[in-house]
Amino acid sequence: MGFLNSLFGGAPTKYDAQKYFDYAEKQKAKGNIVEALNYYAKVINHGDLGVKPFVPYIELCMEHDEWEKIPACIKVYRKRFPKENSGWIDKIEKETNEQLRGQGLLPIEVKEQQNPKELKICPSNPKTANFPKDEKKEQQKKPFVLTFPTNIKHPTLGERYDEYCASLPPFDFYEGDNEDKIPADANMEISDYLNRLADTLAYCRDVEKKQGFVAAEQYYLFLIGHHPWEPDAYDELLELYRNNGKNDAFEALRLYSINHFSKRRERMERQLTTLAEQQGVKEMATEAIRKGEKVSYFRGLFTLYDPFPCIEHWQRLMPIFSDTE
């Protein structure tokens, strides 16, 4: 088969950096973009050809609006070539961030000199009507509703992460990761999602430190609106609301978080149980769920089942300040 593949221009069957690169170039010329990106990624992951595969990979992503793939590639480049002149990669990163912001996949930057009042997401409360004297009416307090930024587009980062993980070969309860069946670029793809989540969360913390509550609230709501699969952002915004005495917002987010992760846990429990049943080992899934154990896949890069102990923590969580104070 190897001879026939080479004879008829098929994909190389054994890893060879130059052959993989040449094959990627041919697929690019034919317009087979997915295949070309896959083989460029394989060469990048192995690191045998230095800077060479990075340029065509990034250019192809830019040409075909695959902007979300570029940040992970840039991270690999910077880590692998810290002493290289990074002027060109800086320009690529700037353009990529602008594109991702335009797609609602990154927060819109907030300049420090802006008036924080202009950054508030929730619309201001309607003005109280000027009633004649002795005819003022008590307004009934309306329940607080979380308002997420309008520039969040679907599929969100969390939805894209879930879709990608679902596209991988199923977890094998006997063999484990099925690593030989997993696409070569899966590590880069999943790491990209994880890095973007971590980077955005770090940016939220930085905004909170430098610009205060109002701006930080916007960024945390932006991130939570992307349905992150880990509870950190929810925890940190809850703490922000607590520390600032925003009891209504705190309670609305607390209930939202409990509901969101309870549904996620139930869905993961069903998926794990169904997969175990298909492989004749339902008791293994049942035992893991009973013990509250995490079931991870692909060297721990993503989780098949998570008991989310944060749910019970949030159920006990109370605001620091009471409404009667």
C-alpha cells in the first residue's frame, strides 16, 4: 500500500517531515484545505522542519477564514522560537485578534481612559415617574435578570469545544484513549480551546485589578456567555458580586450557574452511561458516577464526566451582605 500511495499521490503512511509537508502543499494546490491544514499541523507538532510549515499553515487559515486555529499555532511558534524576529507574527496576532473580536470570539478591548459608566452592560433602570405630591406609588421590585453582551455569537467557544470533542473517536473503556485513531491536530485544536479560555479568564482578572468592578463585570459576563466548560469564571464573578454587595446579581448568577452545570453533569452522565453500555461495561460508568470520579480522555485534555462539586458549593453559598443592611 505504501508504494501505491506514493505512486498515485496518496497520503504518506509513515511519518516523514518533508513528505508530509510536500503532501500538504499538493493538497493546498488541489483546494483540499482540511487535508492540507491537517498535514501542515502534523509537521508543526513534530517540529522537524523548523519555521517552514508555520507560514503556509497560517496563510491558509487566513485565506479560508479559519482564524480560530491561528492563536494555538502562534503560541507554539513563540514557545519554539523565542529568539526569532517576531515582527511578522506580531502583525498576524493583531489581525487574528481583530477578526476573532469581530466574530464575537474575543472581548472588545476597553481602554483605561474610558468612563467606566459607559461600559455597563445592563440598561439603566427606567426613570421613576414624577407623580404629584401625596400620589407617589411604591414600585414593585423586579427580579434581577443577567444581561450578557450582545456581541456573543453562536456557536460559542464552549459549544465549539463540545462539538470538536464529540467528533473524536469514542473513549474505549478497555484500551483507553484510542490515540492511534485521533487526528494529528487534535492536541493543537483542544489546546487552542483551553488556552483561549485561560487567556480570557486571565484578562478578566487583569481588567478587574486595573479598571474595577463595572468593566470587569462586562468581561466576566462575556466569558460566561461563551459557556465555558470549567466553573472558574462563574466562581470569580460570584465573588466579585459578593465583595461589592451586588446581592441581586449574585443570586441571579448563583442560580444560573447551578442550573447550567447541573444540566451539563446530567448530560455527561447520560453520555458516559450510554457509551459504557455499548461496550458492555455499564457497571464501570455507574461506579465512577457513584464515587464522584472524573473520567478524562485523550491524556486528560478533556473530560467525559465531571461530578462538578462546585454545584454543591454554590448551593451553600450566601452573599456577604444581607439586603436588610
